[in-house]
Amino acid sequence: MKLLLVFTLAATVCPILADNANRSDEESSAIRESAAAFCTEVRRERIEGLPTPEQLQRLSSLITPELHSVIERARTLQQEQIRTQPDEKPDWIEGDLFSSLFEGVSTWGLGEVFTAPTVDATVKVDQTHAESQQDPVSWTDTLVFKRRGKRWLLNDIMMGGNSEFNADTTLRSRLPGGIKESQDHDSPDGKWRVTFVRAGDDLKRVTLTDKVGHSEPIVLFRDKTDWPCTFPTWLIWSPDGKMLALRPGDSPRFTSTLVFRLVDQKWTSVVFPEFYPAEKKTLAENGFHERDSLNDAEFWQDDKTLVIHYFGSFTNGDDGDGFDKLISVRIDDKGTASVVVSVDTPAGY
């Protein structure tokens, strides 16, 4: 009976494994086709700064609706800058936003495709920029795809080159909803002033002031701990400017993200859900202690969805466990925040 059971299991499992392998191959081929289509279209002609409306229209079927919306928002802000500051160079007016190198791409070739059930798919793209009488420059960027229905659409690009223009950043970090502000600045619509109050390297306070109404500053963050806030701090506005995410660093091993939304010209805080409460409870019951907890605002996927890079590590003697996730948190019209998706953080992120 035992031998029969083993044979039966083998006969059942092998077709399943083969079917999964076939699905994986088909999926990788589909992702590669999407990557090839995007690279072909984006390199059809040089795109200087933001795509023109005609160029964006051609790219629209190859990128996520959220990324499309963010690019359109950037164009709106750019036009406003041109109108109000005609003597200043507006944002996103020059350079290749879709690669690491400001000067753009001469040739490209697709590399490794990575896909797994709980991770956004990625495709390496090897690129070269060449000019006459100069040595060519080569680098590798990583395209990030999300599955929408039966299609794979570009959602971001991780820049891997050494150029100061775009190295170690992402496409989204250059666009509205992804720009990490760490110094005093105005909101995208120019109505609010953000001020970072520091004592040396220590962050003491972050305030928000109504530039139009000239009301008293709103305190978004005040350091009340014995451990000074010296870890990098940044603020990210949602694309429409009606929400903001402030990431103060409590210490190198513990960070947090504070979110505020504008309701009737008043900024109110948003209560965030706890990430993986059941799993954390199980870890605690088995003697694991939290060693690190990083909750870092990365970018706004759209006007109401914030992507958090969450890293948590737990130890029990020599044993360790934890999380390394990109978590999308949706904030509804009532200000209720909930997790809508969580995926493993792509390698190299």
C-alpha cells in the first residue's frame, strides 16, 4: 500500500509541476513581449523630458493607468510653472526620464526576466549611449511590470546607471507623487509652505503653513523622544496635492510614516492599519522579538494609494524571521486606510 501511495502521489504531482512550469514559461514570455513593446515604442523617437501628448498616447496601452495619470499630472504642473514663472526653467522639460542617462539611449537589449506569484515582474534592460569620437556608455535599468487582467503593463523603472541625473532612483521618484522633499518647500499648487526645523543634524519639527490664509503653522511632526531624529526624513505629496506622507526617522532601526489629508481646507491625520498583526502575534508567542521596523513612504501609486516599503525583522537567539514588502495602502473618501495589496520587494529596490 505504501508503494502504491508513493506512485499515486508522483503521478499526481508531476503533471502539476509540469503545468506550473509551462505557465511560468508562458508568463515570462508575455512579460518579455510587454518589455520589448515598451522599449520599442519609447525609443521610436527621442523623448525630451515629459512625453508629448502624442507620445504619451502611443505609450498609454503599455503603461499602467496610474503611471499615465501621474505623467499627465506632471504636464499640468509644468504648464502652470511656465505660466507663473516664465523666466524660470520648468521641471521635466529636458533629459531622458525613462533611463538612467540624461542623454538617452542609443541601443538596448532585454536581459533577465523575473516573475513570482507575490512579486511585481521585472525585466532587465541593457542600454548603451554612443556618440561619435567618444567611448560608449553602458548600463542596466530594471523595468517593473504589474499584471492588469491578462496584460503586463509598465509601472516603474529602477534606474541602475551611474549618472547623477537618475542613478539609484526610479521613474516614479522623478514624477509627482514620488518626489521626496527633505528641505523647506511649497506644495505643488503653491498654497502651502512646509518647513523643517532642525537643531544641527537633529530634526525637531515639521510644520505646514497656509500661504494664502496666513494661519498658524500646523505641526505635522514634533520630536518628543530621547533619541534625536537624525535619520533621513522626507515628505511626499500625492499627485493631486490633497494628501501628504511624512516619513520621520526615529532611528536607523525604527522609522514611521505619517499621512495627512486635506478636508475643507483643514489637514487631518490618517490612522494607518497595522501590517501583518496575526503573523507578528505568532512570532511573539514563539519567543521572537522585534529587532527592526522600517515603514518608509516610497511613492503614491495614485491620488489615494500610498506605497510603503515595510521591513521588519524578528529574532529569537540565532533564529531570525521577518518581512520585506511593498505595501499599497488605500485611503478612501472618509479617511479610512486599508491594505489593498502587498508584494515582496524586488531585488535591487
